[in-house]
Amino acid sequence: MTDQEKIQELKNQIKLIEEEGKQSQIDKYSYLVGTCISRATTSWEKITEICRVEYDEYDGDEIHFDCIGIYYDDRIGGSEQNTHATLNCWGSIYAKQIEKATITNEKFLEIFNKTVDLIKSKIIE
């Protein structure tokens, strides 16, 4: 085996170890799939897939995910014309914020149904 072949083999091994590490981090947070979160009074998300995890030395693990996203503003004078639901959305959250942001599936479905009802009412008008 030539030196160049040895170098390439070592690069391939490093790449494999890095990929396994990334998958390990994704697996670590796979329990979050199906979790519903709300980080603002008008923003609601249901996590459908964990895409990647990055580490931030100040805030820890940042979890990037695909989700069903809803923007719904039911406050007086709220921005109903911007209310929408997106089935193919993405987001991120720091692991230390998950517990505070988690909501029940029932609450998510309630907001989702309100969003759908509002959209239906705008179609009928």
C-alpha cells in the first residue's frame, strides 16, 4: 500500500467516525420527534424529524429539526391575515430550552384547528 493510499484510508476512517458521531447526536434527541413546542405567543411547532445537532460553547446543544409550523395570532388586533400552517417547516432550539417550550399535543391541535377554521372562513368569504 502506498503512502497516498494509507492517507486516503485514514481520511475515510476519520470521515466514518465523524458521521457516526453526528448520527449519535441525532439519536440522542430522537425522543423529541412528536414533541410540540411554542416559543412565542404566535409560533407553534410539532417536531417531525431531528436533522442535526450542533454544539455551542455558551448554550450547549442546538437541535435542528423539521416540523409542522403554525403561525396563529388570536390577540385583539392580531395579524390574522398572516395566520398560516406549514407542513414542511424547519426550526432549531437549544436543548436547555425544550422543557420550558414544550406544550401538549392537545394544545397544538387546538391551535392547528383554529388556524384551519380561520383559513376556511377566508376561503368562504
